[in-house]
Amino acid sequence: MQRDGTPHRTMRGVCHPHWRAMKAMVWMVATTIGGALGWWAGAFVGIFTSVSLSAVGSGIALYYAQRLANEYLP
């Protein structure tokens, strides 16, 4: 929402102010799941591998969550 109270304009039309919060929630849930899966996969090797794979899993999940949110949310 802009300072004057009007909704943002996008290429697809008017963006409802709650869509931005919905996108952020999708990103947060996806990075949490991706990080947990990476941690689980790395736990079989050691703590450093867990941390590394958790970061990689979060990044990959965030990438696909952004693509999904941009495709299906305005």
C-alpha cells in the first residue's frame, strides 16, 4: 500500500496489500521446510554438513517459493 492509502499498481493490475504478506509467508514456510530437509540430510554426516546443507536447502526452497508466489499470487 502506498503512503496515500492507494493499493500498489502491478503489471497484472492492482495489488491487494495482503498479497505481499502472503508472499512473505510462502517464502518463510518454504525456507523453513527446505532448511529442515537440508539439516536432516546433513545430520547423517556431521554438524558442519548439516549447517551447510541447511543453507543450501533454504536457498533452493526460497528460489522455488518466489517462482511459485510470482506465478500464482498477484
